[in-house]
Amino acid sequence: MGEPIRHRDIKLEWPADTRAAWQSLKPEFSAACNGLSLGMPYGEPYVMAAVRGALGEIDDPHLVAEVHAYLEQEREHSRQHRRFNDIITAQHPALKRVEKWLARSYRFLQRRAGKRFAVAYAAGFEATAFAAARWMDNRRHELFRGADPEPATLFLWHLAEEVEHKTVAHDVWASVDGSRFRYVVAMAVCFTMLVWFIFLSTVVQLTAWRRVLNPVAWFRLWKWGLAFAFEVMPTMAITALRDHHPSQQADPSWMPMWLASYDPIANTIPNWDAPIDEYLPAHWSTARAG
Ligand SMILES: [Fe+2]
Ligand SMILES: [Fe+2]
């Protein structure tokens, strides 16, 4: 069993001059991440409702406790992304149209796709988030070097918690449904929506930044997109195999360690690029020295 799933009411200050292009060395990376962020207050409540709705069918008290902890984490993610999204949509009002489309899409799923599909979608959503976390963990230096600290913390903290709760939605789906076919379809829908809405939001922002015809921007987006697909799609495919359990997938190495340095009193976490000895928890340093 991994680390317990904890609620971290992280304190993120958003200065008045927060920029949508918060990664000035690679603005298109910020555009893609902002697109991801835009979908969170729509996608996460949908999966939360699915998992919460399945609670009545779960007998295992350990899983019930994990579900409650999972719901608290996801609620916090949505809340934090909504605050950030208000800032970026104020700067780019055209993104509000993407938000409306997101809202319509998830409303459609909520009304039409049914409860079983929603639980399978939740499991697929979480498998995708975990695969994305592994991808991002490996590339954090390339992607986040030079980025403004608050948005970098928002995305990395969120993904690190996705690693922490990677098994919960899967266990719920396995308890109440377990149809591999439904899981694969739901995960494909989830992945397609993710790519489509990130693409739309990126085009909106790059147009505003006069980079939409810039070949370097598209070269980078293709490079990341392909690298992402090559890592994430096999990782996702593995999750569809019979008898697969997310606990069999190795966690990324850095994120759990960084998350362990969260200060629950101040509700802060060191910057992702702080020297490791500055934030390594005391007992880990001691263990290493010993
Ligand atoms: Fe989340
Ligand atoms: Fe999640």
C-alpha cells in the first residue's frame, strides 16, 4: 500500500501581473497547460460525481475511506484551477467559449452516457492523469525551467497528487463494473477530449500572442505531442490489460519526494527547482546520511 491520500489545501498567491504566457521561454507550453487547466473544473466534477455515486455499492471500508480522500483532493484541484482559469480567461475572453463547449460536453456525458460509463471514464481519466504525471516528471527541467513559479507549482502539485491517488478510481470501477470494453471506450473518449480541448485553447492563445503561424511553436507542440503520445498511449494501453492494477505501475521518482516536502501548517511547498537538500524532509536526509 502506498502513502495515504492527503488533502493539501495549498496556498497559491496569484499576483496581479500573473501572465497567461507564464513560461516565457516556451510560451506554447504555457498555452497547452492552460488548455489542460481549463478543462479541470468540468472534467473533475464529472469524475467525482461518478465515483461518489458508486459509494453505495462499495463494501470495502478501506476503499470507501480512500474515495473520500480522493474526492477531497479532486475538489481542491478543481478549486485551484478555477481561480487560475479566471485569470487567464480574463486575459483571453475567447477562452470562455472553449469553457462553454467543455461545460456542454460534460453535461452531455452526465445526461446521456450513464453511470457505468461515467465510472469507467473516471478510471480512464485517472490512468491518463497518472501517465501524464510520469511524462511530466521526467521532463520537468526541460519544460518548467524559466517558468513563473505559481503556475508551475499548480500543475506539478496537481500531477503529484494524481500519482498519490492513482489506484482509487480504478478500484471503484473494478468493484462496481469491471467491463474492459467500457473502460477502453471511455478512456479513448477522455483522451480525445483532452487533446481536442488543449488544441483549441492553444490555438486561441497562440493567435492572441501572434505565434499561431510561428513554425517553432508548432515544431515544439508536435515534438511534445508525439513524445507524450509515445509514452502515454502505451502506458494507457497497459492499464486496459486483464488483471492490470495501477499499483503495478512504477511511480515517477521525483513527484512523491517533492510532495513529501509539503508544509501542512503553512500550506506551501518549495518551488519545484529548489535545491533538493533544502526541501528533502529531515528524516530522508537523516536516512541518507546514515
Ligand atoms: Fe485532479
Ligand atoms: Fe485524479
